[in-house]
Amino acid sequence: MTLNKSVTFGGVALGDELPKCHVPITTTLITAGAIATRDYFPGHHDKDAAQALGSPHVFMNILTTSALVQRYVEDWAGPACRFVDMQIKLGVPNYPGDEMVFSGEITAVDEDKQQIEVTLKGKNSMGNHVNGSVLLRLPLQ
């Protein structure tokens, strides 16, 4: 996915789909995300500790997932968008060696507030890793 200059409020419509975004899930992404968010739970950076917990490998934390959701939407909407709200729910874990594919759709348009709602999901080989919605304010032009 390439960064848009900016999506404008008048340039979107209910039902528009966002382009898909493929995110390779690597050990580096998982551990760096955990460290960057100061989440030192061993399951996010120590494979032996994760396996002792019954996990096959280290697994992604919710803060890294949140950041990837924000990146996905901002890459589409551009730097002039403003997040009003973000609601996400985790599903299956993200493990190294897999790929998460984001997809999204505009599911609400509020003309009075110049806001849209994007409903999205990030899916890996086991199913949905994350489902949710983002409420955005877009520029008029």
C-alpha cells in the first residue's frame, strides 16, 4: 500500500473498500513492537517462555496490533485525517512466519461532522487476528 496525499470527505462514499495491506509477521516485528510499547511479558520476546505457556512461538501484543491498524487506515486516508475513535477486538494470535492481510470498508458517513467509519479486519492463516472500526474526520478538500 502506498501513502495517499489525503483522502477528502467528498471523495469517499458508503461501501467504498480500502485497498488490502499485507503485513509479514516476523519475530523482529513482534519483539520490537513489544519493546517499543514497554510490554516486557516474556511471551512477546522469549520463544522458550512462550512455549512454556503453551504457545508455539512468541506472539504479537495488542499495542502492536493497534499500531498496525492505525498505520493501515492512515496509509489509506493520508496525513490530514484525524482519528476520533478506534475500537478493536483481538482474535487468533499473530505468530512469526505468517502474514496478516488488512481489509476495510466505509460503513458510515456523517456529513454534519465530516466523519466516516471504517470497519476493518486483519486476517492471518488461522483466521481473524483483529476486527474493529475506526472513526475518522477527513478534510473537506
